[in-house]
Amino acid sequence: MDILQICIVIFVLLLLVKPVGTYVYHMFSNEPNRTDRIFGGVERVLYRIIGLKQRGSMNWKKYALSMIATNIFLVAISYILLRTMGALPGNPSGIGNMEASLSFNTVISFMTNTNLQHYSGESGMSYFGQMIVITMMMFTSAASGLAIAIAFMRGITRRGEGLGNFFEDFIKAHVRLFVPLALIVTLVLVGLKVPQTLEPMRAVQTLGGGVQQIPLGPVASLESIKHLGTNGGGFFGVNSAHPFENPSPLTNVIEILSMWTISASLPYTFGRFARNKKQGWMIFSVMMTLFVAFLCLTYFSEKAGNPLINQLGINSSAGSMEGKEVRFGIAQSALFTTVTTAATTGSVNNMHDTLTPLGGLAPLAEMMLNVVFGGKGVGFVNMIMYAILGVFICGLMVGRTPEFLGRKIEAREMKLIAVAILMHPFIILAPTAISFMTHLGTDAFSNPSYHSLSQSLYEFTSSAANNGSGFEGLADNTVFWNVSTGLVMLLGRYISIIALLAVAGSLAVKQKVAETQGTFRTDNKLFAGILTGTVLLIGALTFLPVLVLGPVAEFLTLN
């Protein structure tokens, strides 16, 4: 039954990939299509409001600068609102202003599409903060990421046309994708008993004769864009494990598909841009292969239970249910865990800190690789980076100048890719080491020995991969953790974006090389195997030592 549940969800995803990928392609192809009649008028009004008179294509530098400048402006506004939240309307619970370092962490977290939360939503954020600040950043960060992915696709598949116009792409992402889908999902969730209200906390009489304050709020609207935008920040502290955020197995599946579908569809969109659908399906197949492998590791590790509890003679036929909701069980908990870290969403329906060692290793590894579907464009762009690297390695082996999609891969592109590849492990491993060198880091650990390493490693990996989930036994709301993870989120988001846009800009101006019998094809099973091997080899060489010291050592100790 568990396997059947998982297979049905994956089957539904497969049915959605082609139509959604096609729709996204038509959105951003800049060719006339039916969606213009529906959304064109709204977009033209918004263009006039922001003063966008010229919508000409940008080079990579202008595109990157436009995205960063827009994000900086939104961060500044959001920081001011959080610091003055206590005096603003929409605050029936009387929540005060957010502390400075926590405000810094929060605005960076949500604007980088990470949504790491060092606060508990129901007690740390007013309704105004949830609706205006948090929800706004969930929309804009997702739109920014998707725009970057589309610009990258244009750069590596088209010559001499530039990367597009960031502001046009940014508005299209909102008007044609995120806002309509968020409205639909919100209404569906409300129909399935997810709250959407501005009423204050409700006092109820408990069975023991006491009074309990039950927090409410505009939950459904936040939940929709939280998953559609692969954001992950929860309205409540326990995120999608809370019955108001995720009340049933049906809402659980809706949330899984919401955060997975658009990201999984981008390879097909890429195939349409490249005018080679096989190229898109090849990328998708590699992503899905890695995903299924990590899903199996999580599911079977959790289903086997905790060895120490098993030795006590306690009935563990249901698996390791510590930190999990009975209404979801092992199957939907394992699937949610694997999807949320594959799609860099960070939403959780169970506590990842309570996963078995190998069950926790799987989401860690997905974030370390950062290519298994990814968030709005992150995983896709990183996977193409590895594809170019794979082509380069194969070219060296056979003595040919490497080519990808008819463009020669030369020293400039490889230097930029090297920056992106090396920065990711550096901003994970260096801060993790620093956290063990000072009591400011070690004071936050709630577990001794190997698991404390896993807690710190997971926190910085989640930050670098713009995921946002955590091993929540970590007491992370301190100046040290707020500032350090904030800086990691900034570097993890923008350095790779700038480097890879530069790669796209470089390839966009190159002459296309004619295909010959000696051309190394990148749309077949052979290259799928090469790409998978490249990802795993570089990931293993980079992260295997620290994984051995953390979850692997913990697994060997328990067994």
C-alpha cells in the first residue's frame, strides 16, 4: 500500500510535466500565443505602472543587475516592516517588532527563496507580516528564480538575441503563473479545511477544564505560494506537520505536487527552447533517477525503524514514527521529505531531526548535490552546469574541443563553472567547521557526538542550497546563527546566479558549430549515464568525508 501511494503521486507528476512545461515555454517564448489575450492587458498596465517603456533584450550583466537591484529594494522594504511590525495594523495578538539579527536573517531567507525560519510563525509574526511581508517575498523570490532559469535557457539555446528582459519575465511569472495557480490552490485548500481568516486566536475549553489559545490566520493563501514557489516557510512553527497547514493525506499530496510540478517541468521547457525535446527528457530522466534513489534510501531506512527501539521489543511494524504524523505514515512522510529537499522547498510534514541516520542522509545529499529538480530553476541550471562539465571532460578524453548544443565550451565557461561548483561546498563546510570552534555555535547543539555535526551541517547545507528545512533540535535563533546562515544564503543564491548567467551570456554570442558525425550527442542514454556519474563523482569527492563523520558514523554506532 505504501509503494502504491508513492507510485500514484509520481505517475500524476509525470502526466503534468509535459503540459506545464509547454505552458511555461509559451509564457516566455516571446512569441504570440493564446495566453496574451488573457493576461496581456494586465501586464501592459503593470508595465506602465513601473515605467517599463522599452522591453528590449538584456545582456547577462544588465539582466543580473536588474534582478539583484529589484531584490535589494524588496529586502530593504521588508526589513523596515519587520522592525516596525508591532506598530503596524493586522496584529490582533499584539506581537512586537522583530529583533535586528532575526529580521536580517528572515528577509535574506525569504528573498533568496530559502525560507529558513529561526522564529515560530504563530508567535513571531503578525497577520500583517505573514500576508504583506512574507507572502510578498514568497511570490517575488520565486519569480526571480524562474526568470533566471528562463534567461539561462535563452542564452544557451539562442544566438544573438540576449537573455530577455528581466522586468518583463518577472511580471509574466507573477501574472501568468504564480498568482493564478496560487488562487486556485488557495481555494482548494480552504475547501479541504485549511483556515483562511483574520480572526484572532480562539480560546477553547479543554477536556481537562483548562483554556487553550488556538492560533488561526490567513493560512491557506500562504500555503499555496509556499509550495508553488518552492518557498517552504510555514505559517506555524511545525510547518506542514500542523493540522491547520496540512490536515489530511489529500492536502499532503496537493502540497507535494504543488512544490514539485513546475520544477520538474523545466527540463521539458528547456527541450522546447532547444528545439530538441529529447534533450529535455534526458535531463529529466537523470533528475528522476537520482530522486528515486534518494526516495528509496529515505523510505526503507524509516520503514526499518530505529535499531535501539527495536531492541527494546517495542512493536515497530509501522517503522520509525518518531517525529512523524500518524495521518501521513512512513510513505507520505518519506515522499514529502524527499520532494521538499529535491525541490529546495524546505516545507516539512515531519521533523527531519528525528529521521534515522540514513533517512536524514538522503535529504542532506539532495541539498549538497542541488541538482535533483531544485527550486524555481536552481536545480535545472545546476544540472546544465554539470552537463557542460561532463561534455568538457569527455572532450578532453577523446581530444576534441567540447561542444554543448552546438557551442564550443572553452576556458572562460569552465572558469565560471568552477567558481559555481567550488563555492557551494565552501560555504557549507567552512561555516560548519567554524560553528564547532566557538561556544556561540556549540551552545546551540541539542545532541551529543555525531548528530551534533549533522545538525550544523544540515543547517548550513539547507542555507547554501536555498532550501530552508532544518534539524530543528538546533537552537538557532541567536546572533551567531542568524548572521552566519544569512550570509551563507546570500552567497549561495547570488554568486552561482551571476556565474551561470555569465556562462549563458558567453554562449549566447558564440557561433553555432555545425553538427557532424563526430559530434558528441548529449540527448541519449549514454550521456544520461555520463551526467549522472559526473554529478555523483563530484558530489562524493566533495562531501563524502563530512557525511562519514556525521550520519554514516551515527548509523554505524546505532547498529
